[in-house]
Amino acid sequence: MNDCFNASALLSVEDAIENILSTIKPIAQHEQISLFNSLDRVLAKELVSNINVPIHDNSAMDGYAICYQSSANSYQLIGTVLAGEYFEQPLRPGECVRIMTGAPIPKGCDAVIMQENATKVGNHVTINQKIKMADNIRRAGEDITKGETVLTIGHKLTPVDLGLLASLGIEQLTVYKKLTVAVFSTGDELTLPGQPLKAGAIYESNRPVLISSLQKLAFDVIDLGIIKDTKTAIKDAFLKADQAADVIISSGGVSVGDADYTKEVLNDIGEIGFWKIAMKPGKPFAFGKLPNSYFFGLPGNPVSAMVTFMQLVCPALNYLSAQPRAKQTNKLTAITTTAIKKRPGRTDLQRAIATIDNEGFYTVSALPYQGSGVLTSMSKANCFIVLPADSANVAEGSRVEIEMFK
């Protein structure tokens, strides 16, 4: 078995991520789509500008475009140029035109004077300020030059990107195929919301979190529901998911001793490692390859499922969808307002609320209940306090690293 899937000791979070990323291969299939359907898609071809932006010198203000004359501050008004128009007649010294924001600069123009700094009487305009050459003129190519690479392969498109591309006249884009992710939960005790609870049963909450998170990340989702704890049902679910999806995510059935059918089925049809992650919450985790897909097995406890999804699965999904390996950019330093208990051994992700004090510094308060089944701790929190594996108790007023929720 590949060493990546054979982890008997506790794996650090960093080693787990590295094992996953070194195993998966980013998606290669791509397609052409319209600009207006491309939000959150990942570029498969770099985009190069075929024009200058701005395409021509233009006015940054409503005012008067002047041809400078050193001997006087009064200029003869010879016309008007609006945005979308072009003033053909070159300006001569001492002449000006009324000009609107974005309108092309006429030939011979040396500066644009804001209308607030000029007085118009008849066909004469008096400048009421010292004239600064090239003032309020936006030069062609000032933002983007023709031939410049605007967006690179692997870039995930944002709303602002779509406006940028529209300004270049680009309407068709080459993007990578969207990932399809199949999701299911295992457990005879699980009950769908809205259904009556039997004795010993609980309502299933992991799939709503996972499915909505995946949809927010712009992946296509296949919901396979709750799978009963029988070998036939579990095998059927995996075979169906493997044929339909690029990735399979399950929750439940990865703790020691409670995943017999899951382990048996996965060993028959794929190469899977059941890992113990040196992370709290979220110790049990499974990862591996099936014939057509990758598999991520999350713990059943709701907070553990969310934390392993955020810390381990999301970086893998981003990389698999052809985005570059992301560096952590949402970590900050904060001062604790409470003492925090911790034993060395595992990275501890304490759910917390971070705020900015009057001096502009972050302070952070750990929530009182940190159990892996306390879903309210994730609902109330806006960040994790990230305590390294080798750290111990943290005193009030200490500096800690926090990871803001995206």
C-alpha cells in the first residue's frame, strides 16, 4: 500500500495536507463558457489584453480641456465633447472645450481644469487656479497595456474580474470543468429533519453543512442521503458515487472500531488510509483513491466534521479544481481575553470570537463549550484560535494566532 495511505501514528495537520496534495492530480478537462456564466470558475487559459485600458487618453473630471497659453488665464470655448464622442478639431493655444468625465482628450490638450475651478462667461472661460500640465488626464494604457497578461491560469474568477474582462471586450473564457462532489452520511441512528425521532436516534446535521459549503465554493453536488450500516448499502453508495463524481465525502464511520463495513468495502474497491490526525477536534479521518474518484471520510461528530472539512478537504478541493496551492492568508495575531486549557500533543482549534479594540488590535475570546458535538460553538464563532501541537495552557493576555472564518 502507498505510504500516503498507511499512517498508523498521529499525523500532523501539515503532514496530512501534504500527503493529500502530493497524491491528487488537478483536473485537466476544460470548456469554453460565456463571461456571464463564469463566476467562481477557474481559468484554464491565461487572459491577455488585446487593447489598452483606457483605450484612449480621456478626462478624469467634468471641466474644460485647454491648450495651454502662458500669457493669459482666459480661454476661448470652441465646443463640447461628451463621453462616447470624439472632438476632431485640434486645439490651438488659448482654446478650450467643455469636456465630460471619460470623454476622449482632443489633440492639442495640455490639461483638464475642473469645472469648479473655472468661470464661464459667454464663449470665454477664465481659469481660477494655477495650471498644472497633464492635470486630470488619464493616459491610454494607464490601467492595462495591450499585450499584458491580465489573469493567469488557475485564477478563480470573482465579480470584479468579470467587470475587468468585460472592459477588455472578452466574452468567451476557457475554464476548467467544475468538480462534482458526492456527499452522504452513514449511521442507523441518523434521521432526516422533519421526520419523527425513534428512541436513541438523532437528527442528521452534517450533510446540510457540507452540501451548502460545497455549493458556496461553486462545486456541483450529488446528495446521496443517509446510508444504512449494511455492507450492501455502503458498497452500492460508493460504487454509485464513484461513477458519478470526482470526489466522495462521507461523514461517520471512520473512528476506530465503528467502520468495519466501510473499511471492508473501501479496501475491496480502492486504496484508502484511515488516519489519526493530531488535531482537536477532528482526530479520525480517511483519505484515498477509488477507481474514478478521491475519497474523504470525515468524523461523525458535527464540529469534527466541519473542522476536518475546513482544514483538510477544502485545500484539497481547491488544488484538485486546478487552483494553485493556497498559502494561509487569513491568520492574524490576537490577544486572549480568557485563559485557555490545553495539553500538548495535538493542534487545538478553539472556536472563538475575535473583535478589534479601540486601538485597532485584535482581541479574542474562546467560547466556553468546545466539545466536538457542540455545533453552536461553530455558529457563534468567527474564528479559530490555533494552538500548536506542542503548546500547553495559555494565560489570559497572551498572544495567539487566530484563523478567521472565510
